[in-house]
Amino acid sequence: MSLLTSLIQASTRFQQTLENRPATSGAEEQKAKGAGGAEAVRPASPGDDRFTPSGDSLSDAGRLKSQKLPLSDYKQTVGQDLAFIRETLRHKLAEYNLNPATAVSVNKDDSGKIEVGGKLAEETRTRIENDLNLNKNFTDAFSRLSVNEPTLHFMDNALKLNQAYGVNNSLLDTLISENQQFNGLQDLVNRYDTLRRSAPTSPFEAAGNRDAYAFNLNTRA
């Protein structure tokens, strides 16, 4: 082998050595950075001072509160008034010889008096309205129903969405007390009404406007 050939081969090996060294160094540097990054993103333990409850933890707390609501008891209470209102109206239809399938609705006017709607003769409508307004049991049951049923409907829907899709309703959480002794139906109705009056244009529109509440017999609400 000539001296020139030897020098060329030596030069080539030296150049290859120089080119390989930065690549190896870069790989090691990346490995070091990766180790440092893993250390930086290591999650804090619950005992760490940096630990804070996540949104999911807060949602779980609200879900636990709502699961303790005796919804079946509320439905039974509202159902009693619904049954009484329904039967009273059916008796009125029979009393005035009207078809039992006649569609009628009941609501209150601006003065708080019972109004009856439907395809009825005006004289018959007036007489039924007078009868119902003189029936204290009916007017009391209707008054309770007009505030209880919208609140129950809102809670029932919110809980169904929670169970089906995990959607937590902040308004429902606000209504529920931590103390179960203060979660009676009337307690929840009063809080609902207070919140509705203080923020009439908020999510309450979706829950129903109880000022326009009407009971419908033989027709869809």
C-alpha cells in the first residue's frame, strides 16, 4: 500500500469519527432531557402541597348529594295532587254531561283565579270555573302543583342527564343542602323559587315558567 493511499484512508476514518461523535452526544442529550421531562411532569401526590382537587372531584361531590335525594317521595307527593286535580275535572265533565274525552286545561289568571280552557260552551266554561274557584281543596292542590311540579320536573331531568351522560347541573347542586334534613320538597321548591326570582333570565327558562303553569286533561301538555 502506498503512503498516499494510507494517508487517504486515515483521513477518511478520522472524518467518520468526527461525524459520529455529535450524533452519539445528541442522542445522549435527548435521553437526559427525556429523563428530566419525565421528572418535571410527574403527578403530585394527594399529600403534596401542590395538590388541588380537580373539577371531577367537585362534580363527584355534587353527584353524591343529588343521589341522596328521595325523588320517589317527591313524586308521590306531587302525584297525589295530580290525581286529585285529574279526578275533579273528570267529575266536572260528567256533571255537565260532557264527553269524558273532552280536552280541557286549567291555569290561573293575573288575579290568581282559576281559568278553564278548551272547546266548551261559554256558559258551561263559566259555571265550571265558578265551581272550581269555590272548591278550596282544588285551588289549594292546584297552587301546590303549580310550584311543586316544575321543580320536580327540573330535578328529575337533571338527575337523568347526570346518570345517563355524567352531566353535572350546577343549578341542582345549588338547590341541594349538605344537610339532608333541609332537602324536603318544600325546601327545594323555596330555594328554586328564590333563585328564579333573583335571576329570571338564567337557566330557569329551560326548567319551565311556573307563572304560566297549566294542567291539561285529555291533551298533551
